[in-house]
Amino acid sequence: MQRPFLWAHRGASKIAPENTMAAFSSAVDLGVDGLELDIHLSRDGFPVVIHDESLQRTTDGQGLVADASLKQLQQLDAGGWFSPEFMGESLPTLAEVLKAFGGRLRLNLELKEFAAGVEVLSLLRQYPDAEVVISSFDYDLLKGLRSLDEVLPMAVLFDDGNWRQAVRFAGDISACAFHPAGNLVCRRMVAACRKLALPVSVWTVDQEAQARSLMRMGVSGLFTNDPSALRSARPLLVSSL
């Protein structure tokens, strides 16, 4: 039995401010297999790494990401809210993340808007060595991107509704993975994905007991805020199956 593929959810977000280079670098140092990050567009159309559409939760700014230029966004402090240790940490652009980590490990880019997806597709052409998966809860967004790129690796996020329909949709768009919330996973879901050759990676898992339970169901990957905890438990996760 293979060990679980570990995704660092917004980087190592338990020990560093989420979606920052500090969080991504910490996750890489902890030996994760992939980084998960979120994308929004600046007012002038640059893909920026931040989860919320607004600035106030994770920066010292106010208002919407979409209302600020890249220059304005890069002047914000994206680390002080987490700890004084990270004061001055900036919002990274997707280009910076691709330059630093593309080709080193897999990147899961979660998109919220189709316009951001179009810009991301354009940017990815400059980084042919980057191993990227596009994920979204917006199925129309995924369908639209599939119409633009027949081979783009895409993952279907799922947190509500009929999982059977969501799995069928994943098959219809030739997705490469299915990413459900941990409290919704069941053996039937995993079995249905297996029939379509869809690996299942589950979010967000920070406890060894939950990780063991999910691995017994047959999931292949875990998104975690705490890579250190699950990395140290990897041999136990495999041996318990």
C-alpha cells in the first residue's frame, strides 16, 4: 500500500501565515508532496495568491483584492496577523510561486473565478516544467477551462450536494482527481471514483486518527494544515491498513 500523497493546505498554514512564501517554504522543508494555494486577480489582472476575495482577514489591507493593483497588494503585510515573527511577509504572485516551486513538487491551484482561470492558463505557458492541477468548487468554471484546454489537469472540489453527480461530472470533464471534504467521504464514493480511475484526496485533515480512517477507505491523498503531524505518521498510516 502506497503512503498518502500529502498536500500542504495553503502551505504549512499551522506554523506560518497561509498562502505566503514562508508557508510554502516551510511545507517543502517538511517533505510534502504538493502545495495547495488559492488564486484571485488583482485589479490589473495579475494572479495573486490569497484565499479570500477580501483583504482584511490575512493582510493589513481593506477592501477587495480585485479593487487593488498588484503594486498596492505587494505593499501589504500578509504575515503580521499570524505572528510578529512574520511581519512584513508579502502576498506572493502566482508567478513567484511557479518560479520558486514549479518543477520541484506538484501545485494545486484553487480558482474561484473563470477570468482568473484564463489568466492562469496564459501564465502557465511560461512554466512548462510546472506540474499543476487546477481545482474549483465552480463546475461551470471547470467546464469552461476544459473547453479552452483539452489536457489541463483538473480536480473537482466537493463539499455539498449529491456526490454521485459530482463524481459523474468529474468523469465527464476528464478530471484527474476528486477532492471531497473529509466529513463527506464514504467507501461508496471512493469506489465510484476508483471505477473512473479518479484518485481521491481529502481536505482538510490534521489528525492522525482521521487520516487512518480515510486511508482505510482507500483515499490516496490528504490536504493538511499540519504537514509535520501527518508526515511523522505516514509509516503508521500505511502499516495500519
